[in-house]
Amino acid sequence: MPELKLVPQLGLKQTLTVRPDLIQSLKLLMEPVLNLEQILRQRLSDNPLLEEEVDQTESAEETVAAVADEPDRNNEKNLDRIDWQEFLGEDHEYNFTGNYRDFSRNTDNEFTETVSVAEKSIFDHLIEQLGFTRLSDEQKEIGSYIIGNIDESGFLRVSVEDMAEELQIEPEKIEEVLAVIKNFDPTGVGSFNLRECLLAQLAEQGLEGSLAWIIVDQHIDGLEKKSQMQLAKILSTSPERVQSAMEVIKTLSPTPATGVFIKPAVHIVPDLIVEKIGDEYVVFHNDKNLPHLRINQSYKSLIKRGNNSSDTTKKYIREKLEQARWLINAINQRRNTMINVMNAVIDEQLDFFEHGESHLKPLTMEHIADKVGMNVATISRVSNGKYVQTPLGMFEIKYFFNTGVSTDNGEDLPKRVVKTKISEIIKNENPATPYSDQEIARLLDSRGIKLARRTVTKYREELSIKAARYRKQVART
């Protein structure tokens, strides 16, 4: 038998890694302006190399230029000359776990700070669990990005392919980390749909392969339209067994976070403001309450004078300087991205801004993504949970995106407009003889809108309007 030997070999291999600045930009892009203000205030507190620009006349372009003029991140000569103790001064206490505190010399003047107590969100809950995993730093960055795409109900709303494209890494890396997150609490978190969520809950109970599992796995779509007798016949079993299985399914939560994390009502502040100036619509970023950040001016003077400092100090300064650069650039990138997307939306929906909701056109995120040269996932992040103040009122940005329904004249009507017409038809019907969905379809057809009965039913249910037999009102004599 030949002897086996281990022989070391040198080779080149291309690997894709997640850039921290890209992750930071994507995180900030997902946050509405209220959350963004809190994040920036926290970063100001955590990073001594950041300071707030009191004179906020400096433009975004000047801020970026100022960052570019900062000493090069790899300039060892300058970093070696910084005396961090001098920078902090005698009035500051610092420890290298990242805490930074400012104490007054006058201990007689005590003060208390009012802190608003916020409920723990599902995002915080998942990030906390991510911190306890044994994943690598890169995997934790990917995990943080995945968690940022999980909505309040616990579902993951972006595909693996879109996330991989956005992060410029292989889909396998996303799937590997996602598999870990799907084992987090609450059960079913990170699921893409109801079926996956319910199966995760059944698996936790050890019911894989059970009749309840089979019903969810194979018949969850349209389950409410099938009777127990029909299911029993399809599954070649008794109605009693189907009933028992359905009782189990009814105990499951339709969303992973139902009853666990409740999103409190919040005051809506628009991220963008659209104003008509002359004949043009101009988009402004609503950043009046956001701190305007820059590299600490004391740091600038110190790096010019310079003193000897320890390796630990130099490492700390490099890290904080990197973080400060990334944050300032990410904020400006967020602002420019949102403005560019909104300008493209205005170009496509100009009739809406001129004449109102009835002139809203069908518009897809894919179309805007192509127009501004961005990824569809980026357009989705700009649109969800972000609001714009317009001359016609305040709207969530995703309001302007909708699919179309064909009409006789060859034009497409937005789904939202068609639903409004269905609502008007039902509102004006005779309560004693309400229209069936088929009759509503015929009325729409007479107005040049061709819609199948099942589509009318779907739209009516989305409007939370009951079926005709439940709307019928018997006249009293």
C-alpha cells in the first residue's frame, strides 16, 4: 500500500467577501428617517472621531470632499504620531471595549437623563441571537443583512438570489447563514411563505410526515376552499382524521412573530419632500433633524501635531476613522439613492402629481431599477417603510408601484384604481340585491375593463369586503 503524505501547496484562489461599507450602506438605506436619526445619535456617542456640524450650511458634496481630504487610512507615519490620551484629555474616561464617557470636573452638579423605553423588536431579538452564534465575522455580517430584510411578522421578503447579487457573493453563502437563522426563536422566522412557516412549527413538534404535515405541505394553497370531506377523499383517509389534523394546524401561528413582537404605532415623518417649483417637481431629502456629521476637528489638529502612542491606540484610531468614513459616505449615498429613485418615479407618474390618483399608472420596481441603474432589491428598500410628502398628501413610496389591468383602449389601469372602481360599484349597489362577483366583472367589462370573476373575488377580499350573500340586507316593513 503506497504511503500517504501531506504536501503543502501554494495557489491563487478568487473568493468573494462582503465589504463592511456595503453592508453599512444597505442597512442605513432600509431605515426610515426617524430610526436613522437615532442610529446617527448613537454613532456620535460611540465614535469619538465623529462630531456634529453645528453650522449646517455645508453641503453634502462639501462633506464628502472633507472626508476625502482626511489623512490616508494607511498612513502609518501620521497615526504613529497621535497621542490618544491628549485627544481624550483629563476629563474623559475611555476603555477599549468601545465605551466612551464624558465626566464633568464639577461632581456637585448631578444630572439625570430622560430615556425613552422602546419595546424589543424582532430585529433586535434576532441580532442578539446572531451574536451568540459561532459564525465567522463575515458570516455575521451576512446574517445581519439577512435579518434586516425580515419584516415585523418574521417573514423574509427578499430572495436568496437578490441578496447574493446585492452583496456580490455566492448564493450558497447566503443559504448557509440563512439556515442558521431559521433555527432562531421564534420558530419559523426567516420563512419565505406561509407553507414554510407552518412546516417549521410542525417540525418543532416532531410532526414531520404526519397528516397535518401533508395537508400543509401539499394543500395549503386554497385550503380554505376545501371541505374536510374533499380533503379526506383526496388523501384517502377518514374525515375524522382530517378534522384532527386540522385542529393541530389551527394551533399554529400564521406568522412567526404573531403575538410576540408587536410594532407600536409611530408618528410618520417623511423621508422625502416633493414640491412644485415653477413647472417642475423638486425632491428634497428631509434631513433637518438629522445630525450633520464630520471628522472630529480636534482629531485633525492632533494628527498634524502628533505624539507617540501605543499600538492599541493606533489600532483603535484606525478602526474609528474607518467607521467614521464609512458612515458619512453611507449617509450621502442613502440620500442620493432615495432622491434619484423618487425623481425617476415622478418622471413616470407625472400625470398623478398633476391630476390626482385616477391618473396613477402601472409601474414596476424593475422598470425604475433599469432607469436608475440599480438593483431591484435596492428599489424595494427605498420604497418600503419610507414616506414622501407631496402636494397631494403623504404616501408610502411603494404606493407608486403597482401592476396594471388591460382595458379595451389598449391602456393599462393600475390595480389600485381597479380596486377603487370595484369599491364604488359595491358602494352604489342595492343592498337588497347586491352584485355577485360575476356581475361586478360584467359591469367592469362594460366600462372597458376586462377582469375574470376570480380576480374580482381576489380584489374584493383584499378590500375586506364580504361576499354578496353576506352583504344582502332584507328591507324592513
